[in-house]
Amino acid sequence: MARPLEFDRCQAVEAAKAVFHRAGYEAASVDDLTQALGISRASLYNTFGDKRGLLLATLDSACDQGQKMREDACGRRCGAKKVIRELFEKISNPEAEGCYMLTLGAELSTSDPEVQAMVQKSLEQSRAMFAELLSKDGRFKPKQIEEKSAVLLGAMVSILTLTRVHPDPKLLESVIDQALLVLD
């Protein structure tokens, strides 16, 4: 009979996410992970299979969190421009941890097809969120929605990248302002 888990799996995944986000996948050792998670190697292997299994669990968690954020944005009852501005301002906050999917995706997506597929799915879901917000707006034709959604996705990726590598508030504000011009 299998022993019950002696730790909270969700908390362990979040702790692992912090380690991977800070160090990257390759640089994060199993010792770093077990120390941060407060579990033994045996518990890590029994629960997640291996370091990669733990990585996939963290990416699943990030996908779920991203989906919730997108659903919340689409559920708002105000104009698309206001929702998108607030989203962009939230993700451009230097205190925010940045985008986990992009950080790990940049490191691993060329060498790991499963990670690449997860990152692409997340990006496509974000593009679909922009399309849904613009559709609700009612001012744009389908082709415009498609094009503007692609521009907004590119802006979001740029904002997330800049927030992590060059978090200059004036630069980020300018990027947000310029990105939102596509909605005028």
C-alpha cells in the first residue's frame, strides 16, 4: 500500500516553480529543489517521477493560473481597451515575477517538444483572449480582430520580456500606450 503524501503537492509545485524561475531548468539541481520543497529525493521521485516530471507539473500549474487570468479578463464588464490596459499594467509591474511560461519556454522549447507545445498553447490562449475581448467590443471586423489580437499578443510578450530584463517603468508605459493605439 502506498504511503500518503507527507507534504502539500500544490505548495511543492509552487516552490519548485520559484526555483526554476529563478535558476532555470538546467541550473536547478535536484538538491536545490528538494531543499526548497522541504522533501526528500525519494518523495520528489515518487510523486513527480523525476526533475522533468516536476517541471511539467509546474508548467501545468502555470497554464492553469494563466487560464484563470484570461477567464477573469474576459469576464470583466468594461471595454476591451480598459481590460487590456489593466492587464498590461499588471504584468509590467517590476514586483511581479514575470511570465513563468516564457522564461522556461525560452530555455527549453527548442529542445523539448512537450514544453514547446505547452508554451504555444498558452500563447494561443492569450491571443484568443484578446480576440474575445475585441469581439465583445463590437467595433472590429473578424480580420481586424485577428490582426489586432496578434499585435496585442506580441505586445504582451514584449512587456513580459522587458519586465524581466529591463524593467524601466517609463519604457514599459510607452510600450503599453503604443500597443493600445491598435484599438483606436
